[in-house]
Amino acid sequence: QVQLVESGGGLVQPGGSLRLSCAASGSIFRFSAVGWYRQAPGKQRELVAGITRGGSTNYADSVKGRFTISRDNAKNTVYLQMNSLKPEDTAVYYCNRDSVPAWVWGQGTQVTVSS
């Protein structure tokens, strides 16, 4: 079973940047498409960025041009560089496989964009 640990969240002003990291246990991680998801209060969890094991990426329209997903398979880690942050980006961010069934969800990392 893959274990996921997200980190890097925090409080940032609008227009600021954060870099999230997700460290995974288990060799299957490097052979899987993975994604970053977020869940805002009162809303469903949504996929914001995905990356295949080969490095191809896709983004939700709401973050395209501002967020960049990347991975380091040697470190079993996926990253999310978030620039030009907006208040509507406030949410708990999670990583998981970009397919079903999902792995067990980690605790997530809180991102708050506020002045």
C-alpha cells in the first residue's frame, strides 16, 4: 500500500507562490500517473494537475498557466509549483494516483491565500 505525505502549504498573500511536495512510499508510485487534488470548504475534491509516469502533464482550466506539476521518480516525490495565487485557490491540497482506485489519502496540506 502506498503512503502519501504532503507538505509545503501555508498562508500566502494573493499573487504569491508556494511549492508543495508529496512524498510517497512504495515502488508502484514511479509507475503510476499521479495528480494533485484540492478540496475547499463545502466543495467536492477536484483534480487540479496530473502527470503521467513519462512526464506528460494536464491542468484544470482554473490553474492553467499558474501551476506546474513535476515529479522526481528517484525520490518518489511529486511537486506542485503554484504561482500567482488567488484567494479561490484556498483549499487543502492532496496528491494521489490519477486513476481509480485511489490510494489511501494522506492528511493533505492547507493552502490559504489571503491578505
